[in-house]
Amino acid sequence: MPPKPLNMFYPLCLRCSFLRSVTPKNKRFDAAALRADRQSALQVIYKPRLQDLTLAYGRALPRRKKRDMQGQEPILTGIDPTLAVQAAGLTLSALIEVQTRLRPDHLAVKDAITGYSYRQLDQRSNRMAHYFTARGVARGDRIAILSENRIEYIEVFLAAAKIGAIVACQNWRLTHDELRHCLSLVEPRILLASPRNQAQAESLADIAPVQVIDDVWVEALMGYSSSAVPERATPEDGIVILYTSGTTGLPKGALISHRAEIARAATQMLDMPADPEDAFIAWAPLFHMVSTDTVFKTLILGGTVIVVDGFQPDQLADLIATENLGRLTLMPGMIAPLLAAMRAKEARVKSVKWVGVMADLVPLDQIAEVTTLFQAPYLNTFGATETGFAPASAGHIGIGDIATSLDKQQSALCQIKLVDAQDQEVPEGETGELAIRSPALFSGYWNNPKANAEDFRNGWFHMGDMFKRGSDGGLRFVDRRKYLIKSGGENIYPAEIERLILADPRVLEAAVVRQKHHHWGEVPIAFIARKDASLSEADILAHLCTALARYKLPKAFHFIAEFEFPRSTTGKIMRHVLEQRLG
């Protein structure tokens, strides 16, 4: 059989035999990158290293069988890989069950009215699992939910995990047509809806039968057994589908497995150490990974999830004064209202270990103020629905610090590289797209082979986010690959301009968008909310001119109130809405 072609992504490629000694069988090298004498010298240098690897490999593994008569690859003797896979497999429901045994009476989840221990939560989710089974929901089937944050939402997660079903979490802020798209995409067996969203759900009843999460239904569930449900899920089975928003186009459904959620929990525990006694306030929508991932992490660890119906500054201030919190999620645009509420209430801070996300989008003086108040570092993280916190969540900004750099620190539980348009790794200091490998990675976009083929390439997931890597290994976010301003043949990344504007203490908020231009094609336009009304366009330009090339300078400035910035449910500014205002 002829040898497989050598990988030519590297200047020197060797194919070696590792049976007795390291003997190159054939080789190829890029003559444009390496002279013939240099590649021979490198071969001599690397041979001892490869020999060491071979010896270590031989000591670590049991003896192998010889190839069989059909030329099959050798297999390990005396090992059943199926048994190993089964013994190594973990699911969310199995891990949460551990806490149910260890801490049955510890408070698992609560809202403003009631709360349930781990034993009670287990029993309630068992009843719900039996209900779903009676409705014909089987392993791999989808259960859609359209609801604000409430305890039943988490019970649905756990019930689905027990029977191997997948929860498709719907964004109640979407239009009717967008919701129809999201539901039609996943073809749920049932659509659960809170009373608040009942009318919206019933307008989509042609896609799936609707069950309202009301007192009547909750009472009816008490008629089902609270006994354990035989676990049907495997680690690679999906547990949730979360929808990615993007700046344009219809949402994509990202399937996240038990394996991925467990790895995401491990990543948080590594980068943001927590204790079983820590509570987590799930105020951000449970259809978003910021809440969902941390809910699972908290329950795996044996902590308490506090369910809050959206961002309510006064309620958050009260909880901060009374609860021991691990990570306090604060989105850009929500820090100032919370600080104002806490000042008005003269609220104390009981205990917070970590605060914030998205440091790039928050004024630096505001970060210093919030970390000082909470006596907790600000998380300088980067992640996505598809990855969780995994790419870069190891860094933080110290208490009271005015950060001089917002470079991210790579997480331990992943491998990343920065690549160009040809998937070649870029040199240090150059901009490249972040590609990642991680057990925290999602399984793919539901029923979207085109998007999967585009984003999963050569064994890596390509995020669409552009970074530069510094000499210290730090990762500097540049912008989204798909949101570029192409002006006169040059690529302009809006986030680069926004960071400089936000560094001015007189600025509350800023966003840079693109506008069509008859000569340049596109030009950058800045929207700014001022803390100091005396701040002028000339002041901002004078500052930007010291740090930016002239072609990157905004061609116009629009001063608006902070509340006029259009935001998604997670606090991100929706640039496409600002673009529409330009006409």
C-alpha cells in the first residue's frame, strides 16, 4: 500500500518507523524555507528527541499484537476499550446525584419565594422526567422551553439530563418569525412556556404541542413517581441547545453535550476557584451560556443557585448584602445601575470572590470602582456559546487597578492557535483567527452542515474572533472576523477604536460601526455616551490621533445617552441596530 501523502503545512516533514529505532522512511521539506543542508542537520538534532519519545511510549503501553493478515493496525492486548469508555463516562445527572447523596439537605436552588434542597430537587426532577417519558419524549428528543428565569427551568434541565433529552432554550425577546425558525430547526416534542409567554407559544403550536408551566401543571406533576429514572444519557449526548445571535441572519442552534458542560464546569473551577458553600445568582437569561454553564457548575460542586427574573439592581443589591457569592455576573451597561442602587441602599457586600465579564467593553475607571466595592478581582475573560469560558478565562484585573492591558490569559483546559485565511499559524504579534481544541467545545450547529463545515476545519473549531499573541503569551482581542470595516482596502477592527475611546474617564459607553461611503467603500462611525458633557469631538480625535493610523479614525461622532445603546439580553451592544440609525 503506498504511503499517505505527507502533511505540507510545515517546512520539514518526516515519516518515521518507531518499531526498533527512529528511522526516517521518507521526508519532504520546503526548499523556500529550508536549505538541504539545514534540513539534514535538523533531522540529526531531532532524532534523539524522537528516540526518547519512542522509549517512553514503549514503556507506557502494553505489548501490541502484530498486524494481522489483512494488514490491520495493531491493537492493544488484554484491553476492552468499550469497558474503558464506559468507566470513564460522566453525565451531568450522575455528578449532581453525587451531591444529592453527599448533601441531601443542602439548599440547591431558590428564588424570592421558595427553595429546594438537593433531595427535593432530585425528587421534583424525577417526577418531571417521568412526565416527559409518559409524553413520549425519548433519548435525543428535544424539549423546547420559552420562559423567563424560574426554578422550573432548572428542573427541566435536570429531568432532560436523566432521560437523555435535549433542552432547546428559546429567547423570548425574538420576533415571531425568529422564534418560528428556532423551533422549526430543532423539531421539539413539546414546547414548555411560562404564563408570561403563553400567547407567544400558542401562536407556534403548529410546530409542537404547548404545555404551560403554571400551578395546575406543577400540581399535576406531583402525581408522577419521584423514584429514580434509569439513566439513558451518554457523555456525548446533548443536554442543551443554545442559540447564537450573530449580528445578522437567523440564529444557529449550538448543541452542547454533557461532556462539554462538565468540562466547562472544570474550566471555571480551575480559573475561578469556588467552594461548595458559594452561591450563584442566575439573573442573566437561562437561554445564555453565562447562566446555564454556571448553573451546572454550581450544582456539580454542591452550591446554591439563586434564580432571579432578569437584571433588577435593587434585588441584586439585597442579595449581594446577604449571600456568599462565588462569581457575580455583571454585563457591560449594568454595572453603573447596580452601583447606583447599592449607594442608594447603602448596601453592604457580604462576600464576592469574582466579578464581571467582558472587561474590554467596560470603562476602566468603572472596573476599578466595582472591584474596590466588592473587594473582588474583575474577570478578564473571553468565551462564546460554542466554547464556554474555555479559550481565555485565566486572567483578571486586580482590586482597584486601572488596567494597563486587557490581554487575555489562556485557560488550562484547551489548546489554541491563531491562524490566517489559509489556516496557517500566524507569527507572534500578527492578527489571526482563534482556533481551539477543548473538551468544553460544543458538538456543532444543529441541522446546519454548512456552518459546521465552515467552522470545524482540520481538527479545530474556528471561532471567527481575531486576536494577537504577545511575547508573554497574552491574547489581545482585536475584533470579530465577520464584523470588519473595509475602508480603502484596509481592514479596520471597531473594538480597537472602542477601547481607546473607553479609556477616557469622561466616556460612559462607546460603539463603532460601519457606514457605506462613495469613495472608501466603508468608514467607521462612533456612537458615544458622555459622563462629562464638556467632552467634545475634538477632544476624542486628539486622543485617538496619538494611537491610531489616520485611516482608522472615525469619520463622524454621534453623542447619545447611555440608555439609547441597543443591547441584547446579555448586554452586548447591537451594532447592526446602530447602523440602521445612520440610514
